[in-house]
Amino acid sequence: MVIVMRDNATEQQIKNAEQRLEKCGFKIHRVDGVTRTILGAIGDKRGIDMREFESLEGVYEVLRITEPYKLAGRTFHPDNSVIPVNGSAIGGDEIIVMAGPCSIESEEQLYTIAREVKKAGAKVLRGGAFKPRSSPYSFQGLGEEGLVFLSQITQELQMGAVSEVMEIKQLDTITRYVDIVQVGARNMQNFALLRELGRIKKPVLLKRGLSATIEELLMAAEYIMSEGNYSVILCERGIRTFENYTRNTMDLSAIPVVQSLSHLPIIADPSHGTGRRDQVVPMARAAVAAGANGLIIEVHHDPDHALSDGFQSLYPSQFQRMMEEIKTIAWAIGKTI
Amino acid sequence: MVIVMRDNATEQQIKNAEQRLEKCGFKIHRVDGVTRTILGAIGDKRGIDMREFESLEGVYEVLRITEPYKLAGRTFHPDNSVIPVNGSAIGGDEIIVMAGPCSIESEEQLYTIAREVKKAGAKVLRGGAFKPRSSPYSFQGLGEEGLVFLSQITQELQMGAVSEVMEIKQLDTITRYVDIVQVGARNMQNFALLRELGRIKKPVLLKRGLSATIEELLMAAEYIMSEGNYSVILCERGIRTFENYTRNTMDLSAIPVVQSLSHLPIIADPSHGTGRRDQVVPMARAAVAAGANGLIIEVHHDPDHALSDGFQSLYPSQFQRMMEEIKTIAWAIGKTI
Amino acid sequence: MVIVMRDNATEQQIKNAEQRLEKCGFKIHRVDGVTRTILGAIGDKRGIDMREFESLEGVYEVLRITEPYKLAGRTFHPDNSVIPVNGSAIGGDEIIVMAGPCSIESEEQLYTIAREVKKAGAKVLRGGAFKPRSSPYSFQGLGEEGLVFLSQITQELQMGAVSEVMEIKQLDTITRYVDIVQVGARNMQNFALLRELGRIKKPVLLKRGLSATIEELLMAAEYIMSEGNYSVILCERGIRTFENYTRNTMDLSAIPVVQSLSHLPIIADPSHGTGRRDQVVPMARAAVAAGANGLIIEVHHDPDHALSDGFQSLYPSQFQRMMEEIKTIAWAIGKTI
Amino acid sequence: MVIVMRDNATEQQIKNAEQRLEKCGFKIHRVDGVTRTILGAIGDKRGIDMREFESLEGVYEVLRITEPYKLAGRTFHPDNSVIPVNGSAIGGDEIIVMAGPCSIESEEQLYTIAREVKKAGAKVLRGGAFKPRSSPYSFQGLGEEGLVFLSQITQELQMGAVSEVMEIKQLDTITRYVDIVQVGARNMQNFALLRELGRIKKPVLLKRGLSATIEELLMAAEYIMSEGNYSVILCERGIRTFENYTRNTMDLSAIPVVQSLSHLPIIADPSHGTGRRDQVVPMARAAVAAGANGLIIEVHHDPDHALSDGFQSLYPSQFQRMMEEIKTIAWAIGKTI
């Protein structure tokens, strides 16, 4: 941590700041600049909120030197984490594609779509059973019944299963049926939920919040990891910006940035990231080209009659063509699908 | 709802869209423009996600005509809601000030601060017992013990009490001790929690999410109200923008906007909205001048040693001066404090 | 400047970075932390783009210690600048209100409005002669003819005159007729124009760009000042955020922030800041309460037939009532109007 | 245009709005909904600012049906524009790569870099002669001398030349030396400059403003086209968001969106879009995968000593490897480089 004193800070204020830092366990190194004095505070104190020092008399600014996350960072874990999922692995040279409907609507619907995406190369089947809907008047999902369908179908087709948890009390049920537990963007900072996810034995797919910085995404992963579950897969799914032609703005540069800061794998969700069917394929290709470790894509055989998110679901034929295209792109950068 | 067809939409596509809408229960009114045909869809169907029509062949855009919220809006509830809190009322001509420490740290700390803010004119005492912290390594609050202090002190001083709930399982405990249950910005779209809050008998203080639109804030209120609890107090506490000199950007125009769209009261939180002590007073004054129904302010008698948020807490003397200033401002616009 | 080296930076990389900085004239102070080494670079080198050091091998991050502006900052100019305008002064204890139509449409229109705003207490008359319109098909202003009206009317009514310059070649003409030359938000980083404004002898009203940080606003002022014109009045007029119920989001906290960083006065433009007539008055009051040195407000006697911005122009009667309200608010914080 | 009346609009207010619209030349089609009346206004009136109707009594909202641009849109120009540049063509199946230094520093520097990028497959050489710098104290470019170098070297190497214009008075000089005139992001809404660019006979490379919506980008193109110059190449170069790990956030979804709305070609600038060398290659690949018609990339043989933007310039060897990768990606989606 570096404390920058104001131009006009008095010697007394500088001394006070030094003492305050020393009391917190830091070793201080003072540098007097042309107009300002800075204090280098040496010591690794992750529990301290450095903004606390910002309001000391005479302090201009506090600059952080080390990242606030530890388990999620590369410093003490330089090699990529590779997370096994149902015979495949996320985080290595293979790009894993997860696909399926937004909501599980019926056994037949899920089975129809599952066969299509499996045939095209998807390794994991997605399907929502508990749906977070911004209107209380919308379809809220089939609940456990949907999870039963998901589990049976993925076993039959030898696929992995991923589904979203919305609240702590659903966690026991969901972990019984799926291979990967998904945390939605709106829950990325639901810290109580994150702690519980840190105690399960299954990989967690953690979606970036709509207005979460990359650092906050990594801190959310840290929450899970600090409880013992190191199998966290991150997911870029679009951030909120002033541009509203697309529902969200996919921040694809988050992919190489996360990969430089963290050992955790990161996948992309172009369905929610764009919110428009005609944008999904170009952004899926772009995510792979940017280095994503995987994709999660909404597919529906009859999107016009889907109970949710039909407007952003690919037709199976579009999905199949996309898979062909991204295979070549993966090959161009030394990866496989 | 208005469906705008593409320039080159065929007659068949227009007919299909009409039929699809009619099947959903809408009455259709077709208008042929110079380059485009539009379909006016008449009917009040709040359960339908209008984006579903966006992916129909030949459709260019779907425009909503009615707000997605009903209970929170002014259409069927033109008069302001006035919510009684411990002898006062939020939403009328009186501006209610809530103040206190970020976290309850000890009985003595809370009592010291409570007396100061009470003396200066605060009607409600705030204090966190369960703290959502973005780092898993930070102080997480005293829990129920803190709520006991809060309850005893507010009874003695005849103040209202407000504290934040972080997860459903804390709800029973919290409602036993406080007059107003607060939902933090990160939980504004924790729909499971919102539903439960709709079933309690106490007012809910609902903070706007960091990247929530005004409409989403009102939809979150709708979630609570749709379960039967109509006592919702909204709170503007800053949104996330590109400007990062301040921690967040207070969107004070949200205050008159919310008041034009909704009958619910709205207060402002300049402590979190700015994140810097020297900004709190000017923005508190500005919020009152913009028409806020109340304020919630962090105050600490020894902010340099506060366990959280000290950098944005006012000293009691600053708080007292602020109260004097806002009394005059309130008077300028026909209100009282 | 502080250079933070990576965890795994080699001794050779640290040495190289030191040498590179020394070659640029900095004196280096090295601090070895627990996981990282930092280099304090002492020296005041405003011409150097510090991001150049970010790509040196082994460098993790470069942190700036001093602001990039000098003339606009408080360090070497601790007292407020007070800028005389036509008998009044901006930047002192008096709040200056500028008002008038968006565009000058005719002599009669301008005269009608001028008398109304003068009567209510405005000191400066605004009126656009050269209009920047985002559509090439919209009304573009009366040009010099409009400036003639503006000059005659303000002389008769003893008001100051402010009008916007859009391009360098208009500058000679405009300065002949007005007391304050306005730079629009879209031109805030038109550096060629800023340089020319630095050579005129009249105050410049510099509007914050839609996506400009506070620091960039102050750097734009620095551009003008570096050519010799120190009479710069800053103006907050809303920034672009995800919230689009209002046209822009007024960042009122920019007012106290600018006042802490700079000695230059700052006023607020709630007409453009909100883009909706019913928001203008609350935000004007809020800006004064936040400490603004002035306001600039669009007023039109017949806004339904205004050639531009009618939807955000106040009626004269609204303006008059607003003036009454802000007089009391000014008084509450020790100022006058 | 659709005018939505308020719930409680009176018959008189509806009649007034109808009359007002009819006076502007619209034909009105009234639809009475369950809670609201809407007025469909038929007629193509691009000069009218539809927000003018927003402040009529009883009006809730005004919704646009047709885009505000005409020449830039696909409605009257369904086929892609293909713009010839020095033997190549932008907008067809070939992806055009423009590369070179940020600033032209010397003949030798430019020549060294030009040969490298030419060898790797770049068709157009970029190089700044007039530099817009946010600090008045930074290197401002070589001016016309730099353009002479650019012109001579591109002739010798048979490449196209692109360089940025900052102000109108530079335009004559620049057009003498280059094949494509670039407009920087900060000038995207410098309407006076755009008009002049509409009168030149060379293609214009128009960069998206930092906070410009896609619609505003197309309106800026419309400005140029409305004066007669139809050769406009758009460029996505990152928008400003809350995420500040990267300098800007590249909005790659703008590429397919622009291609669906407009016939103009769009290229991507990952150097400015990310502002960090290690992000340039992944985002260049992603832009090609998303369907960009070209790239513009900063390359420097000695970036540590570049006079500007060294931190985001690729080494020639990185550029060469990138070219290999994007050739395969182009091939995957049916394009060539």
C-alpha cells in the first residue's frame, strides 16, 4: 500500500499517518517527492480496508499495490487450474461448450434439444429449473421436477449438467442432480450464498455481475475458495453500459485480462451477453478467438414458443454451424473443441 | 405494446406476427407507415416478456407502452404513500433523517453515537449487525448481539431502528429487533429474499442496485408488494459510472423521477453514494433540495478507528451543522425536518 | 510516480526500469515489499505520459502521485479564482444565474425572454447562434444575426451575454458580441479549439464532456490556461450512464470535487443535465445546495414552438419560482444570489 | 413516430397533440389501449426533433419508429458499400489490415516499421502527423513533415496511407498526402469538421466516440454523407465504461450490429480499444471472428522508446504472428486477408 500525502500536509500529519499504519502492523518506508511525500506501507494485510486510511488528516490518496484476492490470483498459483467435468476438463487446451434451453419446460423439450446439441459437439447440457425473473409475474421454472429431467437425460446422453442456484435452500437439491452449480449475475455478490458454495464438492460456474469489475469477480471467486471449494469457473456475460442497442455489452477483453490475473478458467455467455439471436454467433466466435476456455449457449428447437429467452436462443442448425466455425478458430490458436 | 415491423417485412410476416399476438390475448391495431408497418397490441399482460416477440420473422423492434410494474406505479395509486415509522411518517411533508454508525461495534459505541444524532434531530438510528463485505477477510459484524444493542438503545432514546438483512435465514431475527428492514444494493435483485420481505409486517428500505435502472428498482419494489407488503421505502445510493474519483455517482435526478412514476417515498444515502466524508454534506443538502423524503447518513464519533466505513462517516459536529443547513433548505421547498 | 513491479520481476528487470526512469530525469527510491518491489520516481515531469513505463518488462502497474494539471489545480493557486463578468463576479459568494433560450430565433423572441429572466434575477443572458445538432437535417441557428440581437439586448438590459463557439473560424465573430464564450460538451477535447480560446481575452465557459472524467475536464481547462487565458468557468451538464430515463445523469458530486481540486468556479446546467423540463427545477435547487457557483438554464416563453430544446426549457413563471427557492437555499449555506 | 399519452390524459390533451402533429405534416392514427391512448404519426420528417413532442401536455413518451439516418442505413441501400483503397477494397470479402506507428517520429522510424508490416500483410500504413494529446505538455506530432514521409514511403512500398485530421485547416494538407483521412474519437461529433469531410474526395475513417452510441456513430457518418462523400469507413475503438482495468471496453458486438443497420464497412482498433499491448492480439483475433471488415493496429519496432503509445504498440514479430492467426480465422468464416 502506498499512502500519498497532500502537498500541504504538515510534518505532524505525516508522522500521525506513519504511526497509524505501524499500529496496523505495516513497516513504513517514507519517500519525500518534489511536492508530495509518500509512505510505502510494507506488509500483507488482506483483512484491512485500505480506504480507512483515506480520511486521515493530510492524506491525499491511498494506492493499493497487491491485489485483494489471494487464492484466485496467479501469485501463489502460477499454473492454470484445470477443472474436470464429467470426463472432460475446463481450463486446458480443450474448449468446452455448454448448451441447452434457458428454462427446462418439459422432458420432451429438454430431450429434443439435448440430442441436437450433443450431436453438434456440446459436452455439457444447460437448463434452468429455478429461474430468476425480473418480473414477479413471469414463468419461474419447473423446480426439482426440471432437475430430474436434466439428470436423467444427461446420464443417458453422457453429458455434464449445469443449472442455476438462486438461494441457499435450493443448494442441497441442486447438487444432487447437476455436475456444475451456476451462480447468476445478480447473485455474484450474494456473499451468504457464495460462502455456502464454498462448502460443496462440485464446481461452481460464477457469472460476472452486470456492473462488477474484473477485480470484484475475482473477489467473489475468492469468497467461494476461502471456504475450501477451489473449482470455480468464471463467466463473462456482458456488462451494463450506456449502449443499449444490445441488452448488455460483452467485455471480451475480460477474458485475456482474467487469464493474466488468475489461474481460474473463464468461459463466455454470448446469449445473455448480447440478448439477441443474430448477435450470438459472431460473439461466440469472437470469445473463442479471444481465448475463452468455453462457451455457454442457449439453444431451443422452437424459440418462438419458448417460455423464456426465446429471442436469444439459437436454432439447432445455427448452433451446429457455429460449432463448425469455432472448431477452425480454436485450431488457429492452438486449441481444440 | 407496439410491434414495429422491418421495412422489408412481407405481408405474410406481418400476418404471422398479428396471429401470434392475438394468440397471447392481444387485440391488434395495424398502422401502415411510410416505410414501416406497426402493430398496436392492446391488452394488459404483465406476465408476458415482450422481448419474446422481438425474434419473430420480420419484426424490427418491440416498444413497451405500459410500465411493467403495477402496484409500485402511480396509475392505480395516484396519491403518495405515507409510511409510519415509530411515531413519524416517511413520504409526507416531513423529511426523516436516519443516522448512525456503519457497523454496530459495541453497546458503548452505539449509545454514544445514538445520543449525538438524536440530539441533532435524527428520528431513526441505523447500525449494521450483519455486514456484506466484498472481502471475505474483513469484519463481518456482531450479529444478533448488535441487534440487541440497537433495540435497547432505540427504545431508551425513542428512536426508530433500521438494520440490513443479508439472507433469508436472518429475517426472523432482524424483524424482532428493528422497525425498518434494509435491503442492500447488492441484494436488490435477490428475488428470493424480496419475496420473503413481502411477507413480513415491517417497512422495507430498498436500496437501488449499483447498476439498476429506475425501472428495475421499481420492479424490485413490485416483487415485495406483490406478496402483500406495501410499506416500501426506496433509496438512491449512487450508481456505477465511468467516473471513479467518487466511489459511486449519486443519481439525484432519480429522486424526482421516482416521485413522478411511483407513490412510494424515496430517500438518499450520500454516505455510500459518494464514499468520501467531504462529499457527504454537500450531497445530503442537494438530495433534500431535489425533494428526497429522507436521508440515511453514517455518523461515527471516532471514524479513524471505526471497524468499517470510517472514511465516509461524519463526525457528530458535522452532522449537527448539516442538520441545521437542511432545515432551511427543507423550508425553502415547503417541507419540514 | 510509483512503479509497481510484478511479483516475479527479476533483479535485472528492476534495474532496467530504474535506469529507464533515471534517463527521463527521475530520482529513484526503491522499496522492497513482501511480494513486490516498488520504485518511487521523484521529479515533476508533466510532459511524460506515464503509461509509457507500463510496458517495460517486469512492470505490473504505474501509479501517478501528482495531478497532470498544474495551472488549474489548487497546489500553486490555493485561493478561489473570482472571474468578473459584466459587473458581477463568478467564483465568490454570489451565485450567478445565466438564463435564456436554447437558440436565438428572432429579436422579439430573445427580447421577450431576456426581460423575463432579468426580472427574475438572471445576470447573464444565454442564447445559441451557432447550434451543434446531432442531425444534419435540424435547425442550425441564426449565425451572426443572432449574435447582433444578443449583444443589443444585453446592452439595453445591462446583462452579460454568453454564446457557444463551435469552430475556430467563428471565434473572432463571437468574441466581438459576447462576454463569455461557451465551449460545448462535444468540443471539450477539441484541443485545437481549446488552444485558440487560450489566446482570447474573454472568459470561457467550458462544459464537461458527456464521458469526460473530472480530471479530463481539468486537463481541458489546463489547455486553455496554458496559452494564457486564466478565466475559465467549468460547467457540469450531465454524464452518460446506463440510466436512460433521464437524457444524462447529472453528476452533482463533481461540484464539491472540482472545488476541492481546483480554484476555478464551477456552475451547473440542469437543462441539458436532465433533458426534461420537470427535472430542471429540482436539479437546479440541488446544484445550488451542493455548492455550485452558478447555474445556466434554458427558458422559453413558448417552449411548444421553440426551434430547439423546447422540451427542456422552463416557462418564465417556473423560472421565477425557482429563483425564489434557490435564494433561500443559497442563504442556508452562506451565499447570495 | 408513436406518441404515448398518459393514463390520465384528457380528451382535450389528446386532441391538442393530434393537431400539433398534423401541423408538422404527420398523418395521425389513433389507438385507444386499455390504460393509454397512443397516436401513430405517419410521415417521414427527419428534420424534426421528436423530443419536442415530449413536453406537450398529457404526453407520456415519444417513441421513434424510423432511424434518424437515411444515407447511412440499409433501408435505401441494402447492399454493402465496398470502398476501394489503393488497389484493395474495404467492405467486401477481404479483411484489410492497416498498421504502423502511433506517431511518425522520423523517416527512418516510419520506413523500418512500414517494411515490417507490409511484409506481414498490411495493406495500409498508419502514422499520426498531428496528434491530439490530452496533455498540452506532450509531444504533438511532426506535422506536414511527417505526412511527406508517409506519402513517400507508402508510394515506394505500394501501400495505402491513413492519417488523422484534427482541425479543418489541416484538411487541405492532409488530403494531399494520404489515401484515407481519419477522424479521431474525440472529433466524432465535431460537426463543422464532419461537414468539411463531406466535401473531400477521399475515404474517411470515422472512429466511434468514447461514449457514442451506435446510432450516434451512424448519424456522424450521415453528416459526412449528407455533403456528398459516401466513402465512410466506421471504426470501433472501445467505449468508456466502469471497468478500468483496460483503458476502454471494446464493444465488439457493435460490429455485427452496425453491419445489420448500415451498408458501411466497419473495422476495429484493438490498440486504442484495449490500451495494453498484451490485450491487442486476442482482441484483434476476436474482432475478425466477429466479422470486422478490417483492423487498424499500432506497431513499433522499439516501443520502449516510442514518443507516444509505446505501451500499446505491438512488436513486429507479434504483429506477424497475429497476421498468421487471423488468416485462419478469416478462412473459418469465409473471408480472406
